[in-house]
Amino acid sequence: MFEATLAGRWDDHLPKMCTFWTSLVLGAKQYRGNVQQAHQPLEGIEPQHFSRWLYLFLDTVESRYEPAAAVRFMEPALRIAQSLQLSRFGWDCRIPPEQQALLERVAPKRPRPDDEPHLPERAAGEPFPARIIGKSRDE
């Protein structure tokens, strides 16, 4: 897919990719560009291509970094892929099941209602379970 667009220019593009990911993951803020704009002209991209790219990307990251560092790449990669898909295919785009499986593999598990901690009852007139500052409306 990318070879058709970048044939003979990978040596120019690779540093740009490194700068992008360094800026995103490490906060280096050196990348100047628009990812959406740069990838819109690519012809022939379908939703399943994003899943394939994510699998390759995540496997590479997992093989090169400790788990805690790898997650710092994985979460933004998933968000970026979904953002690119939505901008390219519209809000009705259905995320492919294999990509959804990747998201579930990487995303932190949300507690089920039974597992959620119970908050203390809030006092009358208080918007939060505990007083923050000042007096309640009833005082």
C-alpha cells in the first residue's frame, strides 16, 4: 500500500515518522505537519488496511520495548487509526472486528458495575460525596 506512494523515498520518510512518534510519545514537539492531510491522498485504502498496519506496528513495538513503554505507542496508534478511518470513511464507518480486538488487547479494562468502588453518600446540598471548600447550601 505505502510502497506505491513512497517508492524510492523511504529514506526521506522514515526520519519524518520517527519525529512524529517522538513528538507524540515523548512530547518532543518537533513534528510539524498534518497527519490527516498527509494520508488522505493515499488511493485504495480500505478499513482492513488499518487493522493490518496496527498489527504490524503493535508487534514491532512489543518486540522492541518493555510493556509499559510499548503501551505508550499502542494507545495513540489505535486512536490515530480510528481518527484516520473516521475522516476517510465517515462516521458510519464500522471498525473491523480484528481492529476492535486490538483495542481490547491494549486498552485498559474498565471496571464492571459490580467492581466499581462505592462512593460515600453526599451530604444534602453538596455536589460531591465530600465537601470541597466552603459551606454547603444548607449552612
